[in-house]
Amino acid sequence: GKGEHRHFMLKEIFEQPEVVSNALNTMLNPADRTITLPRLPFDLAAVKRVRIIACGTSFYAGSVAKYWIEKLARLPVEVDIASEFRYRCPPMEADGLAIFISQSGETADTLAALRYCREHGQHTLSLVNVPESTIARESEAALLTMAGPEIGVASTKAFTTQLTVLACLAIGMGRATGALSAEAEADICRSLSEIPARIAEVLRRDDDIRVIAQGIAEARDVLYLGRGTGYPIALEGALKLKEISYIHAEAYAAGELKHGPIALIDDSVPVIVICPTDELYEKTASNVQEVVARGGRVVFFSDREGIDRLSAKVFSSMALPSVDPVVAPILYAIPVQLLAYHVAVAKGTDVDQPRNLAKSVTVE
Ligand code: M6R
């Protein structure tokens, strides 16, 4: 049941410290700060290229993983939406690694892409939340996300556990390729082991996010901006909002602002900015300045340092705990989920069963 929570979605959002920690426990050794991947039926050290294929929120988890695997393992990664990939029939060199991400493990397009990759000589690895699912059974190896049953149609805990497992996988790949030093591995492992506690801190700010949401419920359009791994989190935030509140939302890589979307900015368009303090902070901060100069109502998600450094006058801001930039996307997923949730509640929509949507898309 929903327990003390009004909706399954809210219950599942609040389960995240626990389930992320369960996902971490499958691979992270806290004592020596290393990752142990399960034994795989192929040699990770021999992998030269990686493809990640998924739909919806799982695709956004894969989009974060592209940044991680490129950075930590220095392997080229392509990310594809399953329905585009399968009909494009792309040529593939043998011995690539294809990773499929699916909460349900039953998504029709993702399954078709998996079958295509197997037929084309790829090693196949799936990340699923349902262990006995078709995608888990048909791939050479499966990693479990350990989120427990997800009832809300809007994916929340499945996403953050996917990210957690993908971060561990990227570290394991970095070790296999030799691109990641033992010191760097230990640093990221420490940050990962602290992430459940940091998520719990953000959840304690639920009321502040509810207040921010009141100012967004009346909007017709909402824009989300982010850079680096903040960009897929912006995409995920926009998807969450449109799915359950029916407000039109779009996400852009912050650097794309000048290439078109800035024309949309006026004082009726809230602009949600994902901006942890990292090496791209200044770039995104200057985009915020441009939005504010055009009357845009910016909601700024950053950390204390990022908020103090910002000169632009934003409409509202929220300081999340400071974390290692590598793990920041896991943390910044939380406020965009809560924001979408509270906007939907303010609008009175059916949060757990939004119109026109099914939990698992088993027909294309
Ligand atoms: O079960 P899957 O992870 O394969 O599902 C993929 C998408 O259908 C799913 O993430 C969808 O986008 C969610 N409703 C998003 O909240």
C-alpha cells in the first residue's frame, strides 16, 4: 500500500535513500572503496565501443551514463532511443557492448533492439528492475536495479537506482580499461556511499519544493536547462512534469539557449535550472543571467556555493547538499521529481495513473 503517503509516486520518491543504498550494496565495497562487478560472460577489458539503448526515463539514465563511461572508462558511447535504433538498422562492428536499460524489462522497442544487437554480434547486458523479465532473460547478463516494485506510472526510484548501478558499471569499466586510477575510484566510491544520506537531506526539503511548485502550477510552458550530466536531468524533469501535470515542458542543453529557445522567454515562462558547482558552473550561470535579463522566472537548483556565486536575480533557488560533480545527477533527480509531483497535486491530476499512459509499453 501507499502507507502514510498520499500517492504511490510520493512513497516511491521517499524510498530512494533505501533503494539506492540497496543498489549500491550489490557492487560497492565500503571498506576499501572499490566496485566489484558481477562476473560477466564477456571480457570488459576487450570492449572498444558501447551502445546504450532504452526508452523514456530509462533513456535519460542511459544519457547520463554516456558522460560517465566516456569520462571514467574513456570508451566511445552512443545512446539511442530504442524505437529509433531498431528501424535504423545501424551497422555494428562485432564485439561491441550493447547495454539495455528497462525498469519493466518488457518494453517492446527495447526488446526488439536487444534481439537486433544479439543477431549482429554484440555482447548484451541489461539493467532491469524486474529480474524475471524478458529483457533480463534474453540478454547475456543482467544487472538488477533493486528498486522494488514501482507502481506509479511516473518512474522515480527506478531512475535513481538505474543511475546508481550505471555509475558502478562505469567505474568497473574504467578499471577494466585502465583509464580510472585506484585513487579516483576510491573518491567516487566515497561520494557514492554518501549519496543515500544526501538524498534523505533533499527529501527533508520537500515543503520548500512544494512552495516553489505553487508558482509553476499556473504556467502554460516550462523550460528546463542543464549542462553535462545536468542536461539529461533537465530532460527527465521536463518529462516528469508533462507526464503528470500535463504542462508543456521542454528541456535544452543550456548552451543551446541562444540557438533558439531564448525566443520563448518572457515573464510567464518558468525556467528550471540544474546547476551544481562543477567545471561548467560559470557557463550555466551566464545563461541564467541571459534568461533573467529577458524577464524569465528562474528556479535555480544548485548548492550553497553556487547560489552565493550567482549574481543574477533569480525568482527562487534551492541549495542542495554539495556533492562530487560525478554523483550530482543522482541527487539532482530528486528535486525535479518532487517539483513535478507537487505541481500535479496542485493541479489535481491523477498522479499515479496519468491519462493516456501505461506503466509498461509492451506494444510499439
Ligand atoms: O520499463 P521501461 O524502463 O523500459 O520503460 C520505459 C519508459 O516507458 C518509461 O521510463 C516512461 O518514460 C515512464 N513513464 C517515465 O516516467
